[in-house]
Amino acid sequence: MKSQQLVALSILFLVSFTKCTIETVEPVTPELSYLNAEALINLDQNLSYKADSFLVSISSNSEWTIESQSNWISTSTSSGANSMEVRITVNTNMNENFRTAEILFKVKGDVLDRMSITQKGRIPGKPNFGLPTESPFGLVSNGSGIELVDIDADGDYDVFTINYNQFSYFENVGTPSAPDFVKRDYSSLFDTLTIYADGLEFVDLDYDGDLDLVTIDEFDIYSYENIGDKFNPQFKDRRFSLYGTNLAGQDLHFIDIDSDDDLDVYIINNRVFRQQSYFLENIGSKDRPQYKIDLNDPFSRENQGTGISFADLDDNQIQDAYIMNNGIVAQYGNIGSQTLPKFGSRINWPHGLDDRYGLGFTFADIDADGDLDLFSIDKKVRFVENLNL
């Protein structure tokens, strides 16, 4: 009996053992992170000195970061995951020398790819203005003053125009190199204020990092302080008699003409009873201005005007004066220096422009190509591109 039980147990053990299988688990090898970045343009050829942008295709299986090694290169994002496209933007190179910088592509802090970008230097050219375009970039307005300024610090120009009591604001919803303007309600900036003026200019009067507004008409000069900030401007009630000057005119321009780190003012006029133009030198400081009024017309009494602006169109690092009088533009070349300005005789517009372009005008690099273009206004806004031969 015991022998039969032992045989039965042996058979049961054997059967159970044969049914049992042992599975071998292979060790899992973690997937290696990879990243490859490829520009969708040919970077073997140096980029133009002009501002530009291009796409980079990133192929990866991980989270990654991008680091630009120079402040003249920016990226549409600084981080991402897996595969996607990223836009790279380069600023205009205002220097004559070429420049090179790298973009690093990292996974977990390790550089897995890098991209070298070389940009040509800007060769100073002779300004050459093309034919005027009316109502450019969606700018439908009229008046006596026009100002281009980045009022919301988003990196592109916005536009303001004035027709005495008709004040207009156009926001740039395009890009720094391809502007597109949309007219906005300016009450968000000025609340219930009404703006009266012939000429206007935005400038940081109190050096607090945001732009204030200064306007001028035949009675006085007015200032509107920005009590907001550079991203969200908000202007409060106007003040009369800017800095106690008790002057008036058709247009004005703030500029540090003598390179002493404070703002001086030029006032232009063509009124019958107030033909004088004025230079107000700041003999105080930038935060405590004190203006000395020079009654000697800096541009001679032969030229009254409806608009005034300054520009270095000939790339000699010295600002020349440009005055418009009912559409006719005259240049007063600065034959002095950066610290001791002296303006020469009147020269009719020497840069390819015809006349009859408006009452007010200003210069701005609206297409981010490294040179100054011209905007003017009277019954319409006109734009004249600087082709810079």
C-alpha cells in the first residue's frame, strides 16, 4: 500500500513539474534620446544684413530646449517636445562687419545639435527714395502731423496722426518688416482727453522708461504724462507751457543734438504772426531740464516750415535737419560735429524725392531693412521707401 502511494505521488509530482514553465524576462534597454535640427534655408550662404526669419525643423523623441548665444538672434519658443518647427529671427546688422553666432539645441542639458548663423554687415549706401504710395499699409488718415512710435513696446511701429482736434491711433498688427495697421479707439490710451494740435511727438520726458506725448499749436506747447508703463500706456491731463518756455509753433522735435545726454528741442513755425524758428538747448540735466531759448533762428529766417525732423541719411554719424513747408522738403546739412552742431545752407531735397508731399512728416525704418523711410501727411498719408542704392 505504501509503495502504491509513493508511486502515485511520484507520478503527480512529475505531471505537475512538466506543466510548470519558466519564463525568461529580457532586460529593457531605455530608448536613447535623439535630436536633429535642420534649417529650411541654405545657411551655407551668409544671411543678408537685413532683418529676416526662417524655419528650423526639429526631429526628436524627447523634451528639448533652444539657447541663442547672441541677443541679435531670437526664437519663437525656447523649449518643446518631440518633432516640430521653430522660427528663428535675426535683427538688422547695422555694423559694416559680418557677425556669427550659434544656436544650441539641448536635451536634458546636453547639446545634441548646434546651428551656426553668419550675417553680412551693412554697407552704407546712398539714400534714394522711390515713388510715393498713398494710404500705405492700411493708413487712411489726414492732418498736419504724423508720428511713428512703438507705443506698446511690442517691437514694431504704431502710428499716430493729428488734424488739430482729430487724433487717430493705428496699431501695427503685422510685423517689424511687414507692417499692417488697424485703426483703434484711442480712448483706451487717453480716456476722455481731447487732443488739439498741429504737430506731435512721443518722447520720454521724465526718463521713467515710457513714452510721454508732447503737442504743439499756434498758442502753446502741451505735454501729456504717461502714468502707465511702456507696455500699457495711459496718459493724463495735459500741461501748458512746457517747462515755462511760453513758445508755440507748427511742429517740434526732441533730439540730443549736442550729445550731452539730455534732450534739446527745435521748434518750427510758418504762421504769419510767428515766423520765428527756435532752438531750446537743455542746459540742465535729463531729469531736471532747464531750457535756454536761442532766439537766433538755427535755420535762418528764409525757411519757415510746417514740419521738422532729423535723420542721418548719409551715414556720417551726424544728424541733419529736414524741414517741410507745405510739401516742399529742404535739407540743412549738419556741417559741425556730434557735440557742436552747425547747420549749413538750405538745399532742396537731394535724395530723389520730388516735392508736394504734405504738411507734416517723419522718418522711420518701417520695413526693418536698416535705412530710414519717409512718411508724410496732409489730405492723405504718403509713404516713400528708401531704396538705399
